Amino acid sequence: MAVTIKKVGVIGSGQMGNGIAQVAALAGLDVVLNDVSDEHLKSAMATINGHLSRQVARQAITEDARKKALDRITSTETLDGLSDCDLVIETAVEKEEVKRKIFHELCAVLKPEAIVATNSSSISITRLAASTDRPERFIGIHFMNPVPQMELVELIRGIATDDMTFDTAKEFVGKLGKQIAVSEDFPAFIVNRILLPMINEAIYTLYEGVGNVEAIDAAMKLGAHHPMGPLELADFIGLDTCLSIMQVLHEGLADSKYRPCPLLVKYVEAGWLGRKTQRGFYDYRGDKPVPTR
């Protein structure tokens, strides 16, 4: 039987974290947004306010709804501030050791009945759950990016996840106005199992000189009606995240077809991670994006 979620904690105030906080607050839930610095939290709140203001301008929501949503979000620099949340969703970097450390510290301050979730896009839910004191109340709730616009959320049970946790997560996602796709706990789940190898193949196509950045993106936008080209999309996701997911697929499934392209590795090593660093397959430092190859 599902438990009603009234207060949600979100760990990480970046692109995914602030998006989850925004949609939860708009749905009438109290939200506690956590990050390591006040500067990150202030930036996240400014981003959320900007998104909500644009929704008001489009008449998608009212000004009163914007104000109420912002009032429902509080922020904290410590995990202690999440202690009374009914559900806490982690949105940290896609590295297993980082997530496991967060969960170990989080469970020490959470109330016993709280549910813990990860927004991981590729890492084993069962393994992450094993780093907590409540594997039966642990689940994968994988939102798509950008959270406010994307309708889908993947739900992934670990081997120990109980029915109450699954039903509660399902009800929570429904309250946000999202649709669910239930995935088994396999590397990268459904969306990224399909999407990231395509992006990786596009990078190989660039690496091997089959086409340049503009040609590859134009081919998929005009030839397959993709709304964004695969290299543009990689920059939007973050090339470090793309690499992490491909590494999870390669290591988890032991198939050479998932080997990350050396060019992707090189860009990440250079710190060219896409939009968030202003350079990736495109250079975003000017008035309009310019291909870097």
C-alpha cells in the first residue's frame, strides 16, 4: 500500500536537481533542496524562478502558482536538513562511489520510514541500495532532462525494493503529472541503453571522419526528424555524463559495442564537457554555437 509523500528532499541543485524541485513544488509538495554551497543553492533558486516566470509569461501557470511554488522550496547545505523528509532523491554526479558515500551519510540522519531514491541514469539500483540501511525502501526514479518539459520517468526496482516503496514512487510520479516506464535493473535501464550507444556511434562517425559535426547533426535532424542532433544532445547532457554511462554499459555488459569512443574520452579529459563548460562538440562562448571540429 502506497504511503503519501508530503515532503521531498533533493540532493544536488544542478540541472536535474533544480528541475525535480521545481516540478515537485508546483505539484504542491514541500521541497528541501540540498547542495554543498550556498552559492549553488542561490543559483538553483534563480534558475527555478526564471523557469517559473517563463511559464507565467506563456500563461502555463498563474503568478500566484509561481509564488506558492517558490515558497514551498527551502534549501540546506547539510544532510541534516533532510531528516524529516518522506522521500529523498539523490541527483549527484554519475559516479557510484560518490553516490554510495552520500547514501551512507544520508541514512544516518533520515527517519526510519523514509524512502531513498536515486536519479541515476545507469548505475545498478541493487548495488546502490546495498550501501544503505534500507534496501527495501530504495528505488531508482530516473527523470529525463529537462525535467519540467519531459513527460517520462523511469522507475527501477532493486532486488530488495518492496511493493510499498514501488507503489509510493509510482503515486509520487503520477502526482507530478509524469508518465512512468518500468525498467529492470540492467545497466543504463531503457532510455539510455538505447540513446547513449547512438550518441557514442555519432561520436565515432566524427572520430573516423565520416562527417563533421554539422553534417552529423543535420543528417539526424533532417533525415530522422530528431529534434536535436546527437552531438548537440551530447553537449546538452554533458560529455562527462555520456562517458560515465558508456563506461557502465561497457563494464556491465562486457560487450565491445559499448566501448566509449576515444574522442569522447579526449574531450572529457580536456574539460570540454558541453554546454555547462561552454565547450564540447560546439563552442558556446560566442553569440551562437560554433562546431569545434
